[in-house]
Amino acid sequence: MKTKKILVAQAFALVPFLIMACGIAAPAPTAAPTVIPPTNTPEPTQTATPLPTDTPEPTVTPDVAATQQAEEFQNILASFQEKGYIGTTVGESTHIRDFKDEFNQMYFYYKWWYQDEVKGEYSDFVFSAHLEWNSYSSTPDVNGCGIGFGIKENDDHYALILDRTHLLLVRGKGSRVTLMGTSGGEKFPAIPIPAKADLIVAVAADKIAASVNGKVTTYILASDQNAQGKVAFTVLAGTNGGYGTRCTMTNIVFWTPK
């Protein structure tokens, strides 16, 4: 895991990068048998024994929640394709285990957590997750959690971090870290505490569309730095008190086109 420092741009900070014996008892003696005079004993009659009935094999119970999640995600892909954020809905989905971690470092630092399920390098993908985060401080600086992508061997990278009031796209190029502006979309309402949001990010080689609770913001990536690279989760602390900022991600899906 890496930690990186970011500078502040305008009203918010630029982000530093980080870029689970029985014994058988002897029979008791019995009394000597008493001889009973023979009687006419009826012949035994044959009793029909019913054949055993077939017991059906147990059936697999469908995972209703997983099926519903898959259908909802497919609807998201269809919507993103219709709006031109992705070129196809044909691809492969990878479900990533729930993520929970925390980071405490002042002055706009963030940190990478690489995930076993997505170890390769990617250029085009869709990331979807439910995010929840909270800060130890009641008055933290900009803080939240998100995703790093385009992480290269030389440490160049992008990071998209969701704060309660801002969606921050950060570019790391060499020793310089800058905050990138949007190219369009609509502002999402401030997220109340405790912070919870559904984040969906569609990344292409040269552009991004990010949805926060259904409100989409778009970005154009730098012409000299594409999105090809590794992917990681990230937390921006905004405070060095206590645990700093704690982030949880659930219902995580990572989709790549075929």
C-alpha cells in the first residue's frame, strides 16, 4: 500500500496519493422354556409391502438478491450505453468482496488498496459500489473514498474520490498532482451524515462518466495520460485524529467489455 501527498487546489485540497466400549452385556439368563402343545397355526399370509416412493432431489434455491443485483447492473450498462458513456453492454462482471479500511493523515493524503480480484491493467471498465464513510473529526477537511485507476509503474495515476459535497478527479503526473475540472453533467445534492451513496464510474481511455446517486458528472482525461493501468481503492483522510476517515464499500461490481 502506498501513501501520497496532494496539494490543495482552489477551495479544496489536491489529494496526496497512495497510490481476512460399549460392552455388549451378556444376555440375562432366561427361564427354561415351557412346552406348549401344538395348535393349528395358520399359514402365514403374504403381506404386500408398498414399494418406496421416489424422493425428489433437492433443488438449488435461487439467490434472489444476487439475481436482482445483476439485473440492476445490466440496466445501468444499458443506460450508460444509451448516453454514450460506454460502447457496448457485452462484457464480463467481477464481484469484489466488501471493502472496509481507514486512513488518518492530515494535509490531503490518500492511500491505495489493491484488490485480488482485479490484479491486471485496465483501460475501459465500469465500477459500481455502495459507499459509506465517516470521519473521526466533526470538522474534517475534504474526505471520502473512491477508486484509483490508470496507475502506472512510474506512479502516474488518476483518482476519483467522493466527498460529501464534491466529486474530485485527481491526476498524478510525475511529482505533480492536480485537480481536474468537469466537462459537463449535473451537481449532486450534499450527502447528509452518516455519508452514504451509490457510486458508478464508467472509464474509457480518454474520458470518464461518474454517477453519484443518479447524478452524472463527466470528465475528459489529459491528452498525454490515458486510463490504462492498475486499479485500486482509495481513502482520503482529511484529518489525522483517531482513525481518520473510515470507508466501507459493498455490492462492488467491476465490469470490462468484451
